Amino acid sequence: MNQELTQAIASQVQLFHSIEQKENFLFLLGALLAKVISLQKAAEVMQLEPAEFLKILDLMGIEFSYLSE
């Protein structure tokens, strides 16, 4: 994927200000849902508390559970 395309996709995420934050969030979201990283690690990278990260997912309509397989 080229840089221009990833920036265009990331710009659609309205919750963060910078393109870099938006790109990081989308990457971490994919890694989190694929169970490559933990919620704690995703929140840490975004400099958020895990509860804040969960709230963002909830606001976006993304269901996430520690217990899901």
C-alpha cells in the first residue's frame, strides 16, 4: 500500500488530529483484533488508558472483549 493511500484512509478517522496518530490507531486496531497485541499495549502506544481505548472502540461501534476467541 502506498503512503498516499494510507494517508487518505487514515484521514477518515475523525477521533485523532494528526495523520500519524490516525495511521497508528488503524494499525493497532488491526493488530488488536488479530490478537497480535494486547489492549494494554495498544493503549500504551496511543498514550491512552485501556479504558479510554475501549471507549473509542465503543464509540466507533467496534466490539472488543478480552474473552472473545
